[in-house]
Amino acid sequence: MWLSGWIGTPWASRKTPMVVYGPDGTVAMTENLAKAFSEDIRIREDDEHLPPAGVAFDAKDITPGPVYDRNGVKVTAIEVNHGEKIKPAFGYVIEYDGKKVVLSGDTKYDERVATAAKGADLLVHEVAVIEPDLAKKYPSYRDIEAHHSSPEEAGRIFTLAKPKLAVYSHIVFATLKPVQDVPEDALLQRTRSTYAGPLVIGHDLMSFVIDDHVSAFGPDGKPIEPLK
């Protein structure tokens, strides 16, 4: 996103610094990225005549609370529980024109997400489904699973928050079998044990429109009905 957004193409050609907000360490990360790719940057500036400002960063380390408030858009960072060794970890509340979207970020079951998402128009939440046989053979997957929310736990958060629409994103799925699609029927069934409201399982390039209702659309622009 950073370097590709700078190159001279119809979909990129950034000419101003890339703005990045994140937890402590974000500024250091951007500084070291620039060092790691210094030769690539030097060559592109000289050979492709790309503007130096376009590959610079405007980075900010943030703490929980309001982190962005411009042109009617307000973003608030909330701390979430991604595990004792992964701190800080943030979710985000995005508000505009009386509408509210909440992104859980990576998190275990954390009722702070539900509190922030009370009555939200859209709640986008992570979920993990790791096959028990895989965790038995490779114990490290138990550690991975411990950093995320099960479908049952995510469903409890949805039930507490009561958003107009709940959406699964960042679906952590692992199995002994070769790479395959997420078993959506099983994911839905497990979620339904704790949540009965409208739910969409996210896919790349899905989009949402929020007005009096919340509507989901696939990459082809066709409407997607929430799962029953």
C-alpha cells in the first residue's frame, strides 16, 4: 500500500506523505520501512522521477481515546484484549452523520467491544476457527487460537451490542487439509448458538452502505442478504 501507492499509475501516484495512525511503535515502524527500502526509493526517485514527498510518512503513535476528528468524521481508539504479550491492541469506533461503525481489531472475547458498539449500525468483528486435530498435532495453534474470539464468543458480543448488522472479518481458519475456503455453514451454526441477529460473513472487496438500513454488496455490486 505504501510503495505501490507512490508509483506512477492511474490508481496510485501519491504525491503527499502517507498518513498512518497506530499504537506505540507505529512511527518507529515507518522510519525503519523507509530505511529498509532506501535503495528502491532512491532508484525510483532518480529513474522514474517520482516525488520524494509521495513516499514519506506522516505517522502518529496513538493512545486510547479520540484519534481523528475532521470534516465530520470522528475516530476513537478502544483498547482490546489480544493477549498479555500483545499490548497495546486497538479496536476503532468510526462516527459520521449520526452513524456508527465499530471495528473490533484482533481481540479475544472483550466486552469493551460490545460496550463501544451498543446500537452501532455496523459491527465488524474478527473470529477464529481452528480444527481441533490441527491444534493437537501442532500445539502452537492453541496459542494462536488463544489470541482470538471463537464464533460462540463473537456471537455473545453481537448479542450484547445489538448492531443493525454484524460482519465477520479477519477470519482465522486453519485445518490439517490443504488450503480451502472457510466452512461458512459451520461458522454460522456455531455463531447461532449465541446470536440470532443479522450476520454477514465478510469477503474481499465487499462493501456496505449505511442509511436508514445497512446494506451489504459483493464485489460485483449485487446486494448480499444477511444470513438467517
